[in-house]
Amino acid sequence: QKEVEQNSGPLSVPEGAIASLNCTYSDRVSQSFFWYRQYSGKSPELIMSIYSNGDKEDGRFTAQLNKASQYVSLLIRDSQPSDSATYLCAVRNAGNMLTFGGGTRLMVKP
Amino acid sequence: GAVVSQHPSWVICKSGTSVKIECRSLDFQATTMFWYRQFPKQSLMLMATSNEGSKATYEQGVEKDKFLINHASLTLSTLTVTSAHPEDSSFYICSARAPLAGGTDTQYFGPGTRLTVL
């Protein structure tokens, strides 16, 4: 079992819809979780971090964390074509290292 | 957020030559930097963890004699691909561990270096 799992996609949503990206992790003691966005041909950029159970909102982005279910998600409201990218979930493990999921490719269609 | 730069952004070289890639943290000190490789349409693959003043820790399957990493200062790590071959052509990305508000930290990525070996 991979430490951090994501559906590779592509996840296709129409413009204006809510995109929901999911991530599960295996290390129960993980405390820090991050979402990165990677445009094609570019390097990843940090967009959200979350440490506590519940929701954390930042603009059109909402990160959700459920430690009991070992599940973290990213919701993008009012999706735009410019949101089309690969979204990487990252989890900090007990060794203070970030482990990345394989990424989910999101396509927002006009 | 913290800024990480890489140089060069792209490089084309002949097979058998060596290529050095620099990774700099511009507005913070990075005791730990990471080197990743990414092939087209594939996920990030961690190659090595670079700690300032000590030897790098390589991931399984990464040849330490081929991918030389030096982290001589708190703001600079270099990756040298020695005797490069076409199969080494890839997108090489560095990242640096930087503090976040609230006392935690995360990784910020450089823009990447696209290496093409002819």
C-alpha cells in the first residue's frame, strides 16, 4: 500500500462547478497535510496546508481533514479553466519528511 | 511564501558530459533541500535529501556516484549529473524546507531544470 494515495484522474468538471480532490494516507501519526498545484511543465506550488480536523477555507479553496478516516480532500469552488492542473497531496510523516501522492489531474472544461 | 530558484532552467548537453544544476533559497536559510526527478506524465520521484554540511541521503535505486549532491551553504545545493546519457533526460526539481506560520514548515519548490541529453 502506498503511503499517500490519490486517484490519478483525469477528473473532468465543467466551468463553475465544484471540483473535489481526494487523498488517503496510511501513517496514522501524520499531523501535517499539504496540497500543491502543478501546471504542466512547471514545478509544484503550495496552495493549502491543514493540520486540524475539519475544514480550512482560503478563497475558492477548502481543505478538509479527517484524521480518524485518514482522509484529506481539496474542494475548488467555481472551478475555472485556469485551475486545470495536477494537484498533489503531501503528508508529513513521523520522520518529518513530506511524502507526496501521485497527483490527480484536474480538467476544467469551459 | 519562500522563494527557491534553480539554474539553469533548461540545458541540452551531449552524452557523456556532466551537468551541474544549482538550487538556491533566496529569502531564507535552508538546512534541508530535496532533489526530485520527474519524467513526462509521471509523478515526482525523490532522488535525495541534502543536508547542509553533511552527505546527502539517496533514495533506493539512485546512484550516488552519478548524481553528486553538494550542500555547502545554507542557501545553496547543487546536483551534478555526471556522464549524462539520454535516459537521464528529465525535469529535475529541487525543493527547500522553509518555515510556515504557526511553527511548522513545508517544502517550497524551485522552478525546475529541464535536462535533455543528446
